[in-house]
Amino acid sequence: MNNEIIVGIDLGTTNSEIAVVQDGKVIVIEEAGSKIIPSFVGMGENDEILVGEPAKNQYALYPERTIKSVKRHMGEETKLELAAQTYTPQEVSAMILKRLKAIAESYLNEPVNKAVITVPAYFSDAQRQATREAGEIAGLEVVRMINEPTAAALSYETNHKTHKHILVYDLGGGTFDVSVVSLEEDVVEVLASHGNNKLGGDDFDQKIIEYIIDHIKPQSSKAMARINRAAEAAKRALSNQPFVMIEEEYLEEKNGTPIHLSLELSRDDYESMIAEYIDETLEAVHIALNGANLLASDIDEILLVGGSTRTPLVSQRLEAEFKQQPRLEIDPDLCVATGAAIQAAIIAGDKIATSAVLVDITPYTYGTSAIGELNGELYPYMYVPIIQKNSSLPIMKTDVFHTMRDNQEAVDIKIYQGEDSDALNNIQIGEFMVEGLNEVPQGNPILLKLELDLNGILDVSAVEKNTGLAKSIVIDNAISRFEADEMAAAQKRIDAIFGGDDEDHHTTVQTKALIEKAERMLDQASAEDSEDIINLIEAIKDKTDLKESMDQLSDILYYLES
Ligand code: AMP
């Protein structure tokens, strides 16, 4: 009998992939010959939603109509603009997931309703929650979320007989993670993890962009968009060659003279530009090693994950540090999706070439605050850690607290995420009251239980020990979550777009919004840009080349904003 299909999804900052185990083997599913789907969402010429390559292709020309790197906004309470509409990060991610789901369905010729989705080890509770919501909006039940480095380890080591310590170094477009993973028989355990979810190849691009605009100051936003593309292409080229010519003909015109970009960049110079970032990643490597109580010499293998690890400096620095070459045999872009598919197959009960059981860890400490001594003084917000950073998941920890006053009827419990001994320096992620306590002298014991599941989602409950009076919460973050009715509305909205018949995207609404925005931003624009803006507003009002004028105006506003 066939088990229900569960796919594995690497929902990346720059690119995403979807994979599935078939006949015991992992297949990363292709679309139009490519296994890598750019994590771009755009509004096309006819107000249709574009996802992947077509959206990425229009980014340089229509940045205002395209969203990239939505993953950087997951868990934030923000709206992202796409043409004249706004969407939550969850909705934008859901559009990518819908596309991936459709790719898998057309390959498998079957509906796909369940997925394992990977997230950076460093993702917070709110970011994981937002990822789960994106899945739900897209019509996918997220049966498990696993950390990306863990997935990578699973993809490499399907047959691990001996005990090994593996370092997984994951440098993508927008995030960096390093994890120390222990492999033994059929247990994969992440011992420690560290990273920076705002560091990646995009930052390397930015260094090259700065280098280019030091030499040639672009006047227009179109030129700027072309420079962005050229910078990324130059970076990739430098992974395979020591020099690159960055060339863009007719970048723009200045006083009637065409300006061409032609600039050489050497790998050496590029490497000095990005050295500070690589240093930062190596510091994180050492923090992770310390967290795992291991030395560099204890590491048996180094695995590279993420497109940016193709940068030769990454391997060189790791090799110098660890006296061994990182393994390169699995495509660094595909090993996370591969591991996700393996995990999915394990859950579905499919036969695969491994029986690995996954043990994951929490990258954060969770706890509460209480009156206690801090720096020799009595302080009401002393941090009391309950679940320690780097603990294996799932984990359940209970601690006991006592009421301070006689006949105290209620206690106010605050939950924090962080490492500082002053709770106020950590992130408060939830708060609740336990009311109706017994009228007894001070010292009434209250048990506080924190339960962190495999997806990194936290359940908190407090019980008055002597009566069993209980109160519990699922963390209601300062960073807002979707309520049930909002979820339904978001699903409807995204479905309508994918049904392609959403009448709300009427040009008139867009036109009005765009003109209003342009008028608001006029005073920030340079003389040249404001002349363009005024001309374009006129053209749009007159409906002369409406479409093109709107696109051009959108481009200019986008760059004024950024
Ligand atoms: P990911 O987030 O793992 O998909 O990684 C995407 C990042 O890898 C982007 O910043 C790409 O520009 C970068 N990248 C892809 N190929 C290369 C390459 N050959 N050399 C350097 N960086 C690359």
C-alpha cells in the first residue's frame, strides 16, 4: 500500500526547492529544467501573480512589482508592497509554497497536502510560527519543521555506522547557520548551533554594488537595478576565476552622452571586501564548537550548504581552521531539500536508505522572571532560565516558584526568550495571569511548565501545586500571529489570486495609489528624478503608454525608498 505523500521543502531566502522520496530515492523536482526555484514573487503585466524565475526576471525592471527575500521578514508584523497591494510575509511565502506544491503535484500526478519544511536553526519561535502559517495558507499541513543544517546532515549521511561529529556550515543568500551534528548509529543529534539570520550572499553583492557606485554614480533607478544584477553575476564568476570584467553597455545617458560601465574586479580585492563577513562566520563556528564542548580537531567532516559556500574563500578558511577539506559532493543548493524529503519519508513510513531518527535542539534559552539577586541587589526581573539553549527537542521542563505575599490571589507570569540574566534585556514572548489562587500564607508553590516541540513552538502552563488550578497559554507573541478568521481571509485572498480572477487588482486603483505615492515622495527626489516623476505622472493621467509609464514610475519610487 502506498503511504500518503509528504514532500520536503527548503523554503530559502533566495531560492527554494521541493523534493520527494520515490522508490527509496530522493528526487528534487524540476520545473522547466531547473531544480532551483527563485524565492521571488511578482505581479505580472496582466496583474497575474508570478512566482520563481519569471518573477526574478522582472525584478530588475519592475522592482516595485516584485518581492524578494521575503524570508527575512518572516515573523515580523509588517506588510510588503506588491504593485499597489500589500501582503503579510506569510501570504507572500504562501505564494511560493503554492507554486512548489503545484510543481510537485504535476510531477507526481497526485495531490500534495503535507510537507516537511526546513527553517534556519536560528529561527525564533515567531519565525517558525509564521512559516507554519504560510504552509497553512498555501493548503499544506506542515507535519514537521526541521533545522536546515540537520536536514543537510541527513542528506549526506544516510549510512552512518560509526560515531561522527559533523560541522554543517550553511551560508545562503540571506542567512548563515553553523551546527555541530553528532551521528551515531541511527541517531542524528544537533549538539549546538549558532548563526546570524541577517548575513549571506546578499551582503556580498552589496559590497560589489558599493564598489561599482564608487566608480560610477548612477542617476536612474533602472541603472541601479542593472548594477545589482551585474554585481551578483560578478560574484558568481569570481567563484571560478580570479578576475571579472563588470560590463554594462549604455547604462544610462548623461548630458546626451551614453555612459558604459566597464570595471575590473579581482578575486583578491573581492575577498578583502567580504573578509569581515567570513570572519564573522568563523567566530560563529567557534561559538558552536564551544557549545558542543568540542575542539576543531574533534570534527570528522565539514558539510557545506547554501549557494554562497561556492565562494572559494569559504572552503579555504575552513580548511585552514580544521586541517581538512569540506565535502563537496552534494550540491550545496539541494542538500537541505534532500534532507527534508528524507525526514518526510521517515514520517510517512516510506522505505529509504536510512532509518535515522532526528534529534533537534533549541537555539534559544526560554525562561521566566522572578524577584532575585542581580549584581548584589534585590531585583524584580531576574531571569530564571527553564529550557536551556542547545537542549534536545522535544523538551518539557518544569520549575517551581512561590507566592510572595500572604493570601496572594494571582500571579503574573512572563515568558522570555534570551540569555541575559536581566530578564528585561531578553525578548518577552508571552505573559499570562493565574487567578483565583488559594488564600494561604506566602510561599504557595506554583509549577511552571514549558514544553517546546520539535517545531520549536512553545506551550506554557502554570499549576497551583496544592489545588491543581491550572492556566496555560500558547505563546501570544508581541509579534502578532494570524487569528483564525484572518487565516481564512488570507487563504481566500491567495486562492483568488491563483484562480486568476481577482477583480480587485483594477488598474484604476493601482494608478491612483501610485500617483499619490509619487506625489508624496517628490520632495525627496533629485532634480533629475523629480522631473521624470512629474512627466510620468502626467503620462499616467493622460493614459499615454499607461503600462510602461506606471512601471517606470514604480521603479523610480522603489529606489527612492531603498
Ligand atoms: P541559497 O540561499 O542557498 O539559495 O543561496 C543563494 C546565494 O548563493 C545567493 O546569494 C547567490 O548569489 C549565491 N551563489 C550562488 N551561486 C554562487 C557561486 N557560484 N558563487 C558565489 N555565490 C553563489
